[in-house]
Amino acid sequence: MYMRLTKTIILLFVLLLNNTAKAQSKVATISIKTSIYCDHCKRCESCGKRLEEAVYKQKGIKRVDIDEKTKTVSVIYNTSKTTPEKLRQAIASVGFDADDIKGDPKAYTTWDDCCKK
């Protein structure tokens, strides 16, 4: 009887810890204004792919959508694994502006000429 009660208490404790960990993992969406200005940048191997890959390299990324018409990058991410600031920094690291963070000028020089403003 004592062993059964002990096993039940341990099982309840494990379930409680598991639910607490899940509650702390929240999914959020952020829309970041960027300097992408054409559909080519979205598909371009040296620009658009770099932008998307830079965001996906961050932990906890669920989805990335680039909209050149509104000049935004929408990201669905796990808030316990990354932050909006890290996402903006990732975008800026490949040469694109990200809200109020200016794109890295060295990365910008590696873009195709057609993608430069």
C-alpha cells in the first residue's frame, strides 16, 4: 500500500512539472518592418533566402513570412526560446533594417546589385 501511494504521488508530481513547463512555452507572432522592397529580394538567393535563413537559425521559430508589399517579416516563435530583439538582430545581421535597427552595412555589400536601393 505504501509503495502504491508513493508511486501515485511521484506520478502526480511529474505530471505537474510537465504541465508547468508547457505553460511557460508560449507561441507569439511579431511583425517586423524591414527594408525589403521587391519580390526579387524575397526569392533572391543572396538576399531573401539569407533573410529567411537568418530568422530560422534562431531557436523556437515556427514560421517566417516575408511580405515585400508591406515591407514586413512576420515570425511565429516560441517566447521561451527567443525574443523580438534577437529576431531583429538576426534580420539586421544580413543587411536588412529591422524596425529601428539598421542593417549591417557589410552584409548589404554582398547583395546582388538589383537588390540594393
